[in-house]
Amino acid sequence: MRICIFSPYYDDVAESVLEVTSHYRHTDKLAPALARRNHEVVVVQGFGEDRTEVRNSVEFRYVQTPHRPVKRLLGGFLGADLLAHGNLKHLLETVADTRPDAVHMIGLTLLQPLMAISTWCFKTGRPLTVSYHGGSPRRARWLQSIQRCVLQRCHRVFFTTKNHGQAWIEAGLLREEQVATCMEVSSSFVPADRESARARTGMKGRPVFAWNARLHPVKDPLTALKGFSLIRKAWPEARLYMIYYSTEMQVEVARAIADDPNLAQAVEMRGTIRPKAVEDFLNSADFLIQTSLQEVAGYSVLEAMSCGVIPVVTDIPSFRAMTDDGRCGILAPIGDYRSMADQTLRIDLANVPALSRRVREFFVQSLSYDAIARTYETALNAGLARNA
């Protein structure tokens, strides 16, 4: 099968094609995973210049397109941008030039490009699948009617869980049979020897805990600290290392650490580290703590699990799916730091290596890019059969 992955959005702060590649690493890893299943894969990516590259058996076509912020691609506040098809003409011409058998688009809520590509696929008899990546149905009734018409042309729409797609079903925009569950992102990290990784990162502890998330209320870092404080009372050699890429709650977090004797000598705030250093950071840890109130997917949890790090996370739909309903990690109710600590302390530290292997095995089988590619292949083949 010849598959076109259509990615219309690009970040206007990028200054080169290589920067776009790093910003959109999901596409950069998903496309080769499909190619490994003996498909021809072409990525059509909006950008500020025209350029073509071949990497990992995949052709990447960067297409000069006027940059539009997400709000404009959603259709604009009043939906007026839905009429601006000229902005997408070059992208659509490039998709047509690739002569695909099937198309996958990234970004369910990008209504303007989704309208354009779905129209082209409908007219030419190509199946179209779409992955969600966050956002909500349009509220204006007239825009919902447009959205409904556009989405009826999609063979499958991928959400991390059925729960994430429920609002779209209840709004009458998608039918139950259109919604498919599949991880929307994954990780290409691999496990490394823990002691060697710790020699590089300077991390120590028995066991080592990691935090890799924003210091933002939606991530609820204070609950994580309260839970870790209880854990350290029972495991006095435990240490927690925190990396983060936004600092909305940095003052509150620092104060909570300083005010708690269990935390003051056991928590290290490392702030932002280089993206290439994250793999070593995670391979230095035994457990990852993430206490998010909600997540579309949970990229940092996937990165940790790809390294065999045991997730200690909140019981929300995406984390439930990632941990196989808690069989490959710990699920605690939102805000319940006592449950988080109690469940963690039930683990025999001697069993951590075995549990780590189980986490990695589940990741490979169900959460990896190869697993995502299998799901996409099944859906696209079904779409081809239906159209035939």
C-alpha cells in the first residue's frame, strides 16, 4: 500500500527543515514504522519552503505553505477561514502528486485542512484516517454541521481511549464504528544499563524516582511531592529528580520541598535539560511519578515506559490504557497521594527489575510505533476494502 501522511501544521518559530523534524518527531518515527511493514510511505508536511528528503525509507516532502496558527486552521473564531482554500492548494497538489492508496492526517480539530483533504479523498475514492491530538468539537451549530459533514468522510478516527472520543460521538459528529483506540504518540527510547546511565547523570538512590512534566496545576506536582514524602519515610534511601519545561508552580514546589524534611535532602529540581539527555535521565530511574489531572496521551509516561521505568500515575483514561489497567504500573485516584504511596510501598524492591521488564514488554507489544503502525495498517486496509 502507498500511504500519504498529511501534516498541515508547522511551527513558525522553526528556522530549518531539521528543526521541524525534531519538533514533529511523532511523524518522523511513525512513518518508518509503517515502511517496516512493507508499505511505501510519503509524508507531506506544511512548511515555509519546498524541500524533499529521504530518511529511513520514507520520502518527506516539505511544502511551502502560508503559516497559519492553530486557531486559523480550526476555522477561525467565526469559521471564515474555512473559505480560504487557496492557502492549502500547494499541499493538496503535493498529496495528489504522491498518488497514495490511502491518506492519514494528523490533527482532528484542524477543520480547514481536514475539509480540504477529506474532499479530495472522497472525490478520488481514497480512505482517510485521522488522529485526534487534542481539542474539542466546534460549539457553533453551523460549524458543527460543517464538521459533521467533513468527519463522515473519515473511515477511522484514532483516540487514545474511547473516553476521549465520547464528546465527538455525543455531539453527533462521529459514529461509534468510526472511533478506534490507538496511542496517538509513542517513543523510540530504549532501555540502557541503569548503573551506566546513573554514572552519566549523577542520579542515585534506592530506588530512584523521576518527574518529567510541567510544573503546572494540571500536572498537580504538589500531590506527587506529598506521595513521595510518605514513600521516603519507608524507603529512606529513595530520591526524586525533577525535570520540567514550564515553571508556573516553581515557587510553590520549591517551598513544599524546603518545608518538608523528608523532601529537602531527597528531591533535586533540575529544570530543563537537553532533549538528547532525557533518555539517559529516564534510564537512571526505577519509577516515574506523574499526577496529571487529565492527558490526551502522556508523552513523558510513554518515554519512561519505553525505558522500562515503572509508572506511578493517576487513574485517568489515558494512563489506564498505558498501564494495561494497572498491571504494568500503579494507578492512584486523582489527588490521592496516600493511595499512591501505599500502592508503591507494596512493591518488593527486589522485584523492580522483573517489573521493569514487564513494563518494557507491554510497551513494545501495545504502545510502540510498530504497534501503532499495525493498527493504522488494519484500518487503512479495511478502508480500501470498503471502497473497493
